[in-house]
Amino acid sequence: MSDSLGLDSLASRWNATPAFVRSGRVVAVNGTLITAELPAARIGEVTEVDGVGPAETVGFKDGRVLLMPFGSLEGVRHGAAVRGTGSQPTARVGNALCGRVIDGWGEPIDGKGPIAGLSKRPLHLPPPDAMARSLVRKPLATGVRVLDGLLTLGLGQRVGLMAGSGVGKSTLLGMIARRSAADVNVIALIGERGREVREFIEDVLGPAGLRRSVVVVVTSDKSPVLQLRGAFLAMAVAEHFRDQAKEVMLMFDSVTRLTMAQRQIGLAVGEPPTTRGYTPSCFALLPRLLERAGPAAHGSITALYTVLVDGDDVEADPVGDAVRGLVDGHIVLSRKIAAQARFPAVDVLSSVSRVMDVVTTSEHCASARKVRALLNTWAQNEELVRLGAYKAGASAQVDAAVARIDRIHAWLGQGIYESFPFVESVSSMDSLLR
């Protein structure tokens, strides 16, 4: 998107007609903020700044308006005209978005031409009422054996995917997007490196995954307010399909970079940094976004939110801790497991699905508990066994874990393009226990 758009162009992107136009002027520029005089401005309103383009109202100070541009500040001048419309931001949504890659404004960036037949929808909506939600009662087959067998997900569940950099988060998302039983995928790549976008779409997601997916891309070089808009655009698109009684898989990569974008905005407007430098608005943003996913009266949004864990310490990361308190389970990817060339590098013992007991059979749960018990026994005694300090026969439980651990590790691994039927994943656990 150009950094300098006319007001008519901006309104057409919103698919909304300005209710009225108010004028003001730029009086100062501080860091990434423009200070302007603009009467009756509202938080979240998008204005047009001459020479800069669209900017969002992010705060007020000393009777003046604080604006953050969606593009570069280059070209702004003192006294430049500022115009506000009073219109609330909307998203353009529709079934024609399937198979397309769009930016934070909803414009196509895949070179396939314009997208027709779209309608407008408010960008910011409240989550479904708690008592109007249906219950999570059906399992969601992902095609990933370790998830379907030991960490079974449910339709409408919200899950955090926790890992450090380079451990395989995006690869796991691609595996699920290609093979899951959801009707449509909505994939938000927020704050990602530009180099990795085409790699994910072409190599990880692939043509089969893209055909039933909508990909929203706002890379790390874009403005923080555009990254936030991209996140809520992805949610609005997912809600559009959910309202058609479809089962939607929302994949959000990553929540950490989104909170970093919110931190930039918060610090710029004068918020005090609190936990590990994050401002209070970062943690207020998370429930506004995460609570909109989940089951509704008809249809559901099953959501996977990736969290880039600082220093691979899941417990110490404030964003990960906040996300775990809001979602219905979490999957932890381990660098130690990845270093052993075992992929997906899911740390089963550190992961949990809070709905597994209600979306699976009692036999399935019993088998999963036995496999987890063997993994736990091996984890506690691995060092003794490898050092030769354990004597066979001293513990029947340890003997059972030692006899089965190689088969269990082989079962936990899976190739990127492999897929296993849900029933097969469940039944194959019994062979691990024999």
C-alpha cells in the first residue's frame, strides 16, 4: 500500500462512506507520532495527513491528537492539513478470499488480480456472548499423530503454540493447514520476516493448503498500527466464515510480534512499561482478540496462536503466561527435541489440551495417559539409564519405559508431508503399549 493515499482511496479501502469531514493541521512530530489539532477526533479513527497518507488516532495529549501513520513519516511537514472522517474501520470479507493472499487493508498482494464480490464488516466486534456459545464436544482431526493421539484438539478450541525461534512453529502450522478437518483456514502472518512469507505459502502451506486458506500478511517492516489492523482483519475474515456455520481454523503467527507492535504504540503515547517492558495495553489487547475465537451458536473458530518464547523459557515469558491464562490448552515445542532431529518437536509432557477428556472416548484417554506415563518415567530416569547406573529389574515401570521408548519416539515423529487418519493415530497407540 502507498504511504500517500487520497481520502477517497482510503474510504474505498474501508468500503465505507465518510459521515462528515473535519479538518485540522500538524503541529509537531515526535518519534513515530504526529501531533495534530483536529476537533472531535476519536480513538481508532483513521485520518488523512497531507504528504503522509492515512494515520490512526492512538491518543490525546494537552488538547491535541496523537496520530500514528500506517506508512512512513517521510514527507510530513509542519502545518500540513489533517482530515478526519468519523467513520469506523471496516473489513472487506467474502468467500472469494479463499486461495488469496491479502495485506492489512484486505488488498490482494499475490498478483492474481482484484477480488470481487466482497462485503463490508466491522473490524472490531465483541466476542460471542458466553451463554450463547455452543460447547466444545467434537474432536478436530489435524493429521498430526502426536496431536490427534496425545493432545487431541476440539472444534472451537483455542490453543497456544509456544516455542523459541527456529523450532518448527510455522512448519507445524503448515502441516495442520493442509490436513485438518476444518472447512477453511485463515492464516495471519503478523510481524513476520518478509523473506519467510513466500517460503511459508509455497513450500510449507503448498497449493493444496492455499486453496482452502485466506492468508493475511503484514510484515515486520510495516507500521505497528497496520500490524494491529492486519490481526483484526484476519479475525473478521474468520468470523465471516464462522457465521456461515463453517468450521474455521484460525492460525495466528505470532501473538508475540503483535504485542511488540502494541508496545511500540503504548510507549509512543506515554504508557509506562511494566512487565518486561510491555505496557498495560499489550495485555488488555490479548483478550479483545483471543476471546473472539471459539465456538458460537453455529459454526466455530478453532484458533492456534503462536508465541515466540523469550530464551526458550516458557514459564518466564510474560506474553506466553498471559496467553496460557486465556486459551484452552497449549502446545510446547522443545529445542532439545528438535536438536535430536525429531519433528514435530512437541514436548508432550509440557503440553496440555484442556478439552481432550470431553472430545475423546474413555479408551482413547486411557491409552494417552499410559503413553504419557511412559514418557514421564523415561524423562525422570533417562540419565541413569544412559550412564549405566540403572539395573534392569529394579523397577517394572522403568523397565517398561526402557523397552518402549524407541518405538514411542518413532511414533511421535512425522514427516512434513505425511498425514495420518485420526482413527489410525488413536489405534496405533495400543501397539506402543504392548
